[in-house]
Amino acid sequence: MAAPTMDRSASAEPSAVQTMTIAKAINNGLRAAMEANPKVLVMGEDVGKLGGVFRITDGLQKDFGEQRVLDTPLSESGIIGTAVGLAIRGYRPVCEIQFEGFIFPGFDQLVSQVAKLHYRTQGRLKLPMVIRVPFGGGIGAVEHHSESPESYFAHTAGLKVVSCANPADAYWMIQQAIDSDDPVLFFEPKRRYYEKGQVDTTAAPAPLFQSRVLRSGTDVTVVAYGPMVRTSLDAAAAAEDEGRSLEVIDLRALSPLDLAPVYESVRRTGRLVVVSEAPGESSIAGEIAAKVQQECFYSLEAPVLRVTGFDTPYPPSKLEEEFLPDLDRVLHAVDRSLAW
Amino acid sequence: MSSPEKWTQPGPDSPPATAATPTAEQVIAGLRATDEGGADLVQLLTPEGERVEHPDFHLDISGEELRGLYRDMVLVRRADREANALQRKGELGLWVPLLGQEAAQIGAGRALKPNDMAFPSYREHGVAWCRGVRPTEILGMFRGTDNGSWDPVEHRFHPYTIVIGNQVLNAAGYAMGQKFDGKVGDADSEATMVFFGDGATSQGDVHEGFVWAAVYDAPLVFFCQNNQWAISEPTERQSRLPLYQRARGYGFPGIRVDGNDVLATLAVSRWALEECRQGNGPILIEAFTYRMDAHTTSDDPSRYRLSDELEMWKLKDPIERVKVHLVKQQWADQAFFDSVEADAEELAVEMREFCVNLETPPAGRIFSQVYAEGNPVLEAQRDEFLAYHAGFAGGEH
């Protein structure tokens, strides 16, 4: 059975291009999805009256009611586990996990049920659910509020994983994820929530599972996703001052990876730096490096370099700048690649 | 088939806190249903400072002991307010206020004996105080220089646990260990107390903790501070039933105590810990209290609750009632209250100075103590990082 399609004509704004933050873009995207399809539910801790601790769901309960925006009991396994049942029953739940560090009580449900039910039932069941996860560091928070656990989920067959990096993608990708008949982990770069950008509310910039070249360049390809896209773009601007031309690609989809644009880019530049806040061992960044060396072996002028978080627990916030990749570490890797 | 009402309806004894929704009068008054603890609430000191007797829980307390409890609560509140102020001044990244929960925490904390073990969540600054942890030792994790600097073995006070409910299973395991070690049922017996909130009672870990502690007869006191709010969600979002009544389903006693009454909390906690030490655990205590400040300094309660509710709870302030009682009993004079205030001010000064002088650990510290036995991959990462970092220090970059 086909998924209920969303008629967005009703909510299309006359003035198509608006400036908004990533936070507001996700809020507007959720609202558009809820207006288009009465089966879309929002559920999570404090998402109703409070509008979420980051206010991403602000105003939704007021306008759509308590049966469509659920302030749930404090239980992540409960949020994800009941969303499975709701999805089977014909709803399209959008779960909010308050911070990425709190997703693990729901890990069992994600890995054991969400990821496998379609497969186990030979396709008879679909799980059109979205799990929104604010992730990443750089906000000076206490433990469990700054981590990047996306690799666990990308490693799990049956789950799809995406991350937005700008308001236009935030607005459209959340709606596309809700439209998807597969379960989608939607990682939101919390430290970029309040960065502004232009959103064309009449046309999506790209399909959900496609990477995008955000800046063209000729010397080194830089691949990033989520919060590190801004860092990589800043690095490219700084490199330009030094006469170096970086091509920046926003992955957007972490599973499945869309690496064709990366291969095409690396065949031109011969060099690749992969940037991610997540620890580097057994990571998405490692997967990209493996695939690029396989597909672009004869084009590479230097080994693929990774700039990632270290393989330590996320540190106390006064030390997070040591842990997190920043503009300098990206440029350092660019230097190393060019000097190889 | 008929459905006898006794199987389908809550009993007539159920306190008003069972109501899923407030009454119309309470809504008009700006109050939710859970402002009264109900008939089962154990109270030994009324909000007006009057001693009352309870058929099951007696407490003989001297003037000296009560002055001590008063001093504990005043100092802990002052430390809490100082830390809150330090956050407002930008010296702390975050603070988790305990305001309003002093009696619950001091009553429970002072019931613990040195050999007992305590597992906190992240708001237990009052329990920390009772375990000999200085308030200054809590500041690092909120300033971002460490994850809590006290020695959990020395103080028998586990590190703060931020993930909701995780510590309950850890505490159940520790208590099982006390039992396996033969530390139950004799003179030098031990018990464990685990702290969590009303919100945590929805987590699987907490329910599993109930099951495990019960089937292993673990000497564990579950101390649930029901402060009425899990960030923006009232306790009715977590339970139909008053939380203490859940214990029955797991096969052990549950007691609701006035968490704003330090004497009742002390008496019930002492009893519960002693029962556990003698092999009659586990036991659930629900301390019925109120979070008088925000969830954290990042929270804005005005978005989800009415200030009338706070005003009503201020009348039940845990410290004021003790002060009134001390005066009525002529157990304390103005000089005593002044000296406590002076001690509190001294503590505040100590916290301010300590906080601003907290040093950020040196470069590379993040690689230390990830493993007990080392890890060559991580050591290589550390060496690479230190070389990179030294490049900056030398101005080579």
C-alpha cells in the first residue's frame, strides 16, 4: 500500500523564500507535515506544552491538540516502542529524543524491532516513523548532551539515517523523512539550531537520500554532515584566502550513503578529508574512507584523511574544544593532504 | 458478565493525588491535583511547625539534633542558591536546583550510616552534603572541568547519574553485593539507598530495579523524590496511581512521606534502612515534595506551570517549619540563627572563590583514564594530538 501522500499546495506560502533558523525550519516542516496528513503524530518528553527543550515543537500541541502532540511518560524505550505500534496501526509517528545521550534506553527497540519488522514480515509491515535526535557538541553542556552516536544506527541494517545542516534542508528533509515508509533517524545539529538561512517553501532542494556539493573547488574535497558542514564551509573560506580551493560536500544521508558525488569530486581533486564529530574508530568517516579508496584508487594523490572526535568519552565541556574538530584541524588535514 | 467495582475502581482511600486531572476548583485556583499528599502521608512536623504523632513512626529528637538538621538545610539551600547565582553570572554552564527538596534530602541523607551506600541522580546536593561531599566538589561538573570530583568509594556516594533511572539498577546490584557479602542481618550490616525522581519511575531501568531488588531480597531503599514535575510534565503523566503504591505490585512496602518534613523523612528513612539491614528489603519511599525552582537553569517553568502553585508550596517550606518549631520549643535563640546564617555566608564565599579558581585540566587530559588497562590505539591518538597541540603552542601553525 502506498504511503499517504502529502498535499502541500494548501500550506504553500505566496512568498516562497523565507529566512529562518534551523530550529524554526524544522518546526515549520513538522507543521506542514501535520497539516498535510492527519496521521502524523509528534511524541516525546516535553514536546507539548513546553514545545520541547529546544522549542522545536513549539506551538504544535496548541494547534493540533494533545492527541497529535503527545507529552509522553519519561521513557525513551516507551517512546520508540509505542511508536512502532502506532506505525503498524497506520500512524506516522515523529519521535523526539530530548538529547542524543538519552536514546540508549530505546536502542533495543530500534535495533530489535524498528530495524527488523519489515524484513521479518516479508514486507507485510512498514514502519513509517521518524526519530528526531538533537546531536553533537559545542554547547557547553553536561554529560550525555553532546555526543554523536549516529554510527551505531548507520551500522544497523533496516534503519535509515540522515542529518540536516541548514534551514532549507531542515525544512524539507524532515517532511521527506516523514513521507518515507522506512524508519528514519533524523539527526539535528543542535549547536546550529539558531543559524539562519533561506528556505524556499515551494520546492525541495534535493531528494532525502542524496548528498550535495555546497561549494565547488579544485584542490581538496571535504566531506561533512550535520554540525561539521558549517565548520567545513568556514575552513573552505579560510583556505581560499591562502589560495587553496576546497570542494565541500554535505553528505545529508548517512545510511544509505550517497557517495557518487564524492567519487566524482575526488577523481578531480585527488584528495579527500572527511570531517565528523563522532569518534573515528569504526565510524561513518571510516566507511567513507574505505569506499573512496576502493572507487577512486587511481585518482588519489594522498590517503583519505579523517578529522573526527577522539575515541574517548565526550569530555567535560571546558575540554570539548580539544575534542571537537574545528576549522584549524580541518585546515591542518588539508595541509597534510596537499603535502603528501 | 458483571465487573465488580472493586476490581475496576481505585479504592476509596486513594488520596486525591491519584486523580488524573485536577478538580474544577483546583484549576480555578491555579493548582493541580497533587498539592495534597493524601491520607497515607507520613508527617511528624506540620507546615505550621507543630509536632504531630504518627501511629507507625515515632521520633524522639533533641534540640541539638533538630538544630543540626536545620543547619544542614540552611547551608544546603545557601549552597544551592550560590551555585544558581554562579550560573547566572556565567561561572557555571548549568545548575540543577534543589530548592524545596532540602528536607527530603537531609532527612534521607542523615538516616544513612557511614557504611551504607547511596546512589544519587543529579539533584542530590543535600544527600552529597550528608555524605561528606563538599558543595565545592560538585561545581566542577557544572563548570565543565570534570564529571564530579569526589571519591565515590571513600564517601560511599556514587557519581551523579544524568541518564534518567540508570542508577537504580546499579544500586540494586550494589545491594545484591552487600547481601552476597553477608552484610545483612547482623550488627555491622549495611544497606543502600537510591535516589530518583517521579519522572524516572516511567523508565524501564527503574521497574527492572524494583524486580531485581525484590527477587534477591536486596537491602535497597528506593527513595523517590516526587517533586511533582519532570521538566514540564506533571506526575500524572507518569502514573495513575500514587507512586508509593506501585511497590505493592513488586512485593515490597511503599510509603509516602511528607518530603518537606525533615523529621518524617528522617524517621521513615531510618526505619526503612534498618529493615533493609535486617534483611527485610527492599522498600520504596516516596518523598512528596516540590521543585520550587526550575528543572535546571536552562528551564523556564513559567511556560508550563502557574506561579500560584509555587506560592502555595511556599507555605509548606521545609526550613521555615523547623525554624518555627525550634523557636516554639525554645531550642534555639537568635544567636543560633545568626550563627547559621554566618556559616551559610562563609560557605557561599568559599564556593565563589573555589568556582572561579577551578582550573581547566591540561591538554591531553581527555585521553586519560578511558581504560583501566590502557589502549594502544588511543595512546597513539593522544600522542598525535599532543604533537598537533604543541605546534600551536610554538606558533608554528
